[in-house]
Amino acid sequence: MSFVQHCLPTRSPGQCQARWTDILNPNLIRGPFSRSEKNLLEKGIAEFGEGQWSKISEAYLPQRSPRRIANEWTSVAKVTSGPWTEAEDALLVKGFEEFGSAWTKIANHYLPWRSRAQLRGHYHSKLDPNINREKWTQDELDVLLRRTIMLGQDWKKVAEGLPGRSPLKCSLVWLNDLDPALNKGPWTKEETRLFWERVYRFQGNFVKVAEGLPGRNRVHCFYKFRATVRNDKEFEILYGDLLKKGEEENEPAWRVRMAKLVCEWLGYEISVRKSPNKSIRLHQVGPWNQQELLQLKQSVENQLGEKKTLDYSDWNSIAENFPTRDAKQCKYQYNEYLAVKDVKKGSWSKEEDEVLLELIKKHGVEDWDVILNHIPNRTKRQCSYRWHRVLKFRDADPPIIKNQRLSDAEKSLIKEGVQMFGPNWTAIRMTYLPARTPEQLMRWWNVQRKDSADDEYDDVEHKNFWSEEEDKALQFAVNSYKNEQGEVPSWAQVAKLIHGRTSRQCRKRWLYTLKPGVTKGTWSYDEEMQLLEIVQKVKLQKSKTSKASMWPLIAKELKTGRSDLACRSKYDTMQRKGHRFAF
């Protein structure tokens, strides 16, 4: 009593006790009840009866407060789910006419097996005569947009200007269709990885998860979670019974466990497939290690025996020795890296071209294995590429233009062709540029796209700067990947979580702007003079210090929290302005 009067004079002892017991006690479990907790609650009700919540808490659920147990029983545990009957609809309408929106009274008098949330939701969505259930008109959408911009996402106030539309419906239309920042496109790999990292970190709270995903809201996040956990066949095959909610798990705990599994799954270089006989087969992507290649060589030699070539069934037999590789992978690796000794690389000679043309004329372009036997030191892929990219067009009409840059007119035709056919370079060549090979068109387009992307990134970095959402995503990614020393081992991994940013951009943004302890803003006179002194001293030691490591040493010796880039930029500026000591 004296403690309350001294520290919280505006609160009564009863209020303080209830606040501690129901909310602040660190020993309490929060969130939805697990299945096992619900079973214990039913046992407590059977033993002590309804209303004896303190006894039930003490005997069966010591980590749940009596008030929370009572709410669970009245709102969830004794609730009947399933479709509503006409009789229930009539009782709900009668209760609303009698008590208005006092849902607890309606439940107690007429529908004790339904929760307050069920009553409210069913009435407003199905039975309320004032609700407009027709498709939204364009005028209504315009009003919703204007009112949301003016009033914010206070849906009760927003709905006041839309007769017949409930606050919930206004909210859903905004979140699903009308929000100008909405991203309705497919999820990128970066977004997907960041999404599951945030689900794990924020305990499955989709509101917080969406805060770090520009253009995605809590509804999108919920659908994304369900699409993977409930509908992804590969994920289901890989984890099976682990996807079921445990007896001791509530919803947030289950979401966290699912997020951890998905994060592991995304890190695998193995996909899961079902074979025609319904058996499960792992499929590993990525390079083969040396041990695998040696085993493959031995397996092929054993399978060859007296044979000269191997057929499809032979490669299937070889693949049985590699649980995570299939027959196609085995055949490719052998032909590319083991079948040919002393593989010749580089340009083809005229003699090789003539031999390849004669063999193709004789055997066609379907039997590369036979062709390979007559061209030493070349792989199947090399032969195929040489034909399809060069020799195929040697006698083309009109002749192929070589060693000559594309003209502006040709570049415009390529862009027009991509709009028409997409990246189908053969179709674009045949339609627009018969004097060029598909390889030439593809190379120019890829270089042009890369340059455009780099320009776009530079524009973002140097002119438009980073958005607040990008900064939050970067901070989250760095905190996820940094080691015990606070360093980031791989900026490439960080960049995977920041859509549209390179590893170099992420590193610079963190080190020079977001990293705690970095000093920004105007340089003081003392800082400038100290910088000049340190630079001159380091330059005198030029033989001992490389140019690449010069500025980090200067920033470290300056000891004012300035980054090496800030030091270098400041010194360059002083030089340009003609500072008498900056030479």
C-alpha cells in the first residue's frame, strides 16, 4: 500500500495488482493458448467449474493469469466453429434488436456457444441491413482514397463518409487494392528471404514483418506465409510431419518454427522431387566437388565395360550412386569435365571448323556424342556452341556482319524486337536483323541492361539516396549476418535481402552512414587542421603505406568518428578549393 502511494499515487493497490498479475509478470506466457493448454483448461473447468479462474490457474495453468484464462474460455474454448444456421441468424438479429451492439449480452442470452468476435463479424458481414454488399463503384473508391489520405488509417472515421461500407471492409479494400504504395507483383528472392528472416525475428507478427517490406502489408505477408507452409509441395515433401502444430505450441511459436525451417530450406542447394513411382528424390544444384567427380569417373568406367557409348538407362544406373544428383547432371559433368582429356580452350582454328562442319553434315546436330569422338580436345558444349553461335550462320544470306559495332538503327530494332518477342533472339534475328547472329543481339542487350541497371543504382545512391525502408532493411540484414566481432563476413549475403541494391552499395551505406559511431555533418576547424596534419604525415611514409590502406589509417588516427570515405572526400574538397595546406 505504501509503495503504491509513494510511486503511483494516481493508481489504487487493486489496479497495480491487476496490472502486474495480468500484464507485467515476467513469468506469464502471452499469446494464444496451445492445444495442450486448452485441454488443461477443460480439465480445470470440469473439476472446479466456470468462474473459478484463480483455482484453475493455480492447479493447471500457473503461467496464465486468471483473467486471461477467463477470456480464453468465454471467447475461444467454449466456442463452436462452423457455418451459421438460419436459427442462429434469427437469434442474432433478435439479440441485436434487444441489446444493440452489446455482443457479450447477446452471447449470454441467446448464443453462448458463439464468441463476441463471431457475433460481431457475422452480423456486420451478413445480417446488417445497412451494409452495402455490392461491388465497389469507382466513385466509392475515389472517396475511400481521399478520406484515407486526409484521415489516415482511422477506418471508423473513414467509413463515416461511405454509407453502407463497414470500417473492416474499408480497411480490406485499401490494403488489397487501393494503397498507392502496394506492390502486387511476384515476390523476388530478396523479398522472400527477408520476409522469412523477419517472421522468425518478430515472432510471426505480420504487422511488424510488413514494416520492413516496402509495398507489402500484413495481408500480403499472411498469404505469403500460408502459400509456403500450406501449399508448397516441395516444402511439404521435405519436412512432412514437422509442419504440424505441436501440442505445446501456440500460433506464434508455430510460425517461428516454420520460419526457421523455411530459412534453412532457402539456404539449401537441394530441391526435392517426386519420381513417377512416387518415391522422393533429392536434386542438388551447384558445382561438383572433386570427390564426386572421381566417383563419377569410376562409375562411368564400370558401366561402360565393353560399350562405346552409354544410353539413358546406363546414366540412370550411374545416378543411383549419387543420391542428390540425377542422370542428366551425371552425363553433363562427365562429358564436360571427364570425357575429354587436355581440353583445348580459346578460339577455334579453320581446320577444326571444317572438321566440325563435315561431321555435322554427316551425323546431324542430334548426335553430339558421335561427333565428339572425332574432334579431340573439345567438349560437347564447345562443339554445340560453335555450331549454333557461329558456323550455322557462315553461309547466311545476307552475310553476317562481323567485327562491326551495332548502329543506332540496329539497336532500335533490337528494342522493338524484345517488345515483340521477348528474349527470343532467333525470332528477333529472323524478323528484324538477319545480318546479325542471335549471339550478337543477346550480348548487346545484356550489356545494355547491365549498364542501365548500374546507372539506375548510381542514381539511387548518389541522387535519390536511400529510402527509410531500405535503411531499416539494411540494418536488419547487417544485424542478422554480423559476427561476434561486429563485422559482416559477406556483403553479398546482406545484399540478397535488399532488393535493387548491390553488395558495394550496402557496404558503403552501412560503413559511411548507418553504422553506430559514424560522425556526420559539418567538419570543425580543428578537425580540418588535424586531417591535414595526418595526411601530410602519412604521405611522408608513402613507401610504407599503400594507397588503398592510406585513408582507413587516416580515419583511425583522426579519432573523431569520421569514415575513411568522409576523410578522403573532405581532403579532395579542400584541394579543389585551393586550401594552402592541401597539396
